[in-house]
Amino acid sequence: MALGNHSTITKFLLLGLSANPHVQALLFVLFLGIYLLTIMGNLMLLLVIRADSRLHTPMYFLLSHLSFVDLCFSSVIVPKMLENLLSLRKTISVEGCLAQVFFVFVTAGTEACLLSGMAYDHYAAICRSLLYGQIMGKQLYKHLVWGSWGLGFLDALINVLPAVNMVFCEAKIIHHYSCEMPSLLPVSCSDISRNLIALLCSTLLHGLGTFLLVFLSYTRIISTILSISSTSGRSEAFTCSAHLTALILYYGSALLRHLMPNSGSPIELIFSVQYTILTPMLNPLIYSLKNKEVKVALKRTLEKYLQYTRR
């Protein structure tokens, strides 16, 4: 088989979700709508948290960073996807592909850490309410945020730096709508054992580690709430169960996507759509837009804006 390196293989072909032009047109409309909802929902949440001083708490500080990460996460994937859905030449440069892999690792890794930090914050607020102020001090939640970003970048460097030296085959077809490490490795004609070890270790340590923290935190939260024999307690338990379900879908799809052998099957595409496109859209709804404090803050912000425009 003929080989090519970065100097000869300059582009990859992304096969996307469908080869049917009519289906591609429908997918363009669908994912454009999802992207616009993602941008509007997360931007609105960022603006409301910044504008209302009552939301300047550890939980909403973490939530604002989650919204920013979701904006970045979606913007790493969806614009190029939309471009390819309308284009006859569905290509991406080698450099662009590696850059996309890098930022997928950064945003997905940072999001996983932030979600575990938010789970710990919920645990402290509900199960250790009397000590919450001491547990979630100003320095701790800031360290949680910057530590999340740091681990996200470290995860990306561990995986992408070895990939820079990969030699790619002339059959440069990627059976996916974006560049992710599991899709990039099969088009390499060089030894990828180090890349597989880096991917496996980062997925298990980073992904599974943060998921276990989330799962244990929410298990304790739901157990504590169910011990309260009141309607409000049951309602809070239902909300926490919804959070946990959303988290399991995110972590489950992301972990399976990175641990399953790459075959280009539809289930791999479904997993990727779930954690890279749907989760950033749903997070504002799951974590805040059903929250009474956010609704009140949004109403106050809109009232202030309307008063300002009438002057």
C-alpha cells in the first residue's frame, strides 16, 4: 500500500452522516437549528448569571463556565459539519483535522471535570448544607474551574502530540462527520500503539474517573432527599434523577465512542451526536432554565433591559 505523510496527504474526506443529497439538506436544517438553540441558550445563561448579582454563587460560577465550554464544544464541531453538508467536496485539511481533535479533547475533557465539580457542589449543598460555606469556599470553586481547563488541555496534549507524527495512508477517508481520535487512527499507516495507549489511559482515568465522582455524588444526593418525607423532597429527587440521567447519557456515549473499536457504524455516529451536539444544547435546559432562581433572574434582566430601552 502506498504511504503518504503530512507533506503528501494534505486533506481527509469526511463521509458524514449520509451520502443522499436530500437527506443532507434535511440534516443541514436540523443541525443548524440545534446549533442556533445551543448558542442562544448558553449565551442567555451566561448573560443572566453575569447580570444578576444574586447568582454570583459557586454553583452558578461553575454553571457559567459550563455554558462557555458548551459554546466552544459545539462551535468546534457543528460549523464544519454544516459546511460539509452543503459542499460537494467534504474535505478537511490534515492540520485542521488535528486542530479539531485537539479542541474536542480540550472541551470534552473540561466539560467532564466541570460536571464532576458541579455534582460535588450539589452534594455539599444538600448533604452537607450546614458546612457548605466552608466546603465550597471561594478558592475551591475557582480551583475547580481552572483545574478543569488545565486537565482538559493536558488530556488534549497527551493525545494530539503523538498524533502529529503519524503517517497517513493514501486511502484518506474518515467514516465520520468530524475529526475525532478514534476515527483518525484507522487512516494511519504507521504504528499507533502509543496513540491507543494514550487514548485508553486518558479515557479511563479522565472520563471514567470523573463519571464515578458524579455517580457517587448524585447517589448520595438522591438517597438524602428520599429520606425527607415531603412533596418538595420528592420533587427535588426527581430533578436530581433527571440530571443524573442526562449525565449518564453524556458520559456513556463519550466513553463508548472512545473505547469501542472504530468501524464506521451508525451507532458510533449516534454516540458522537449525543455527546458533541445534543449535550451542549440540552445543558442550559437541564441545569438552569427549569431552575426558579434562573427564571426570576431572567425576568429581572429582561425588565431592566426594557426599562433601559425606553429611556
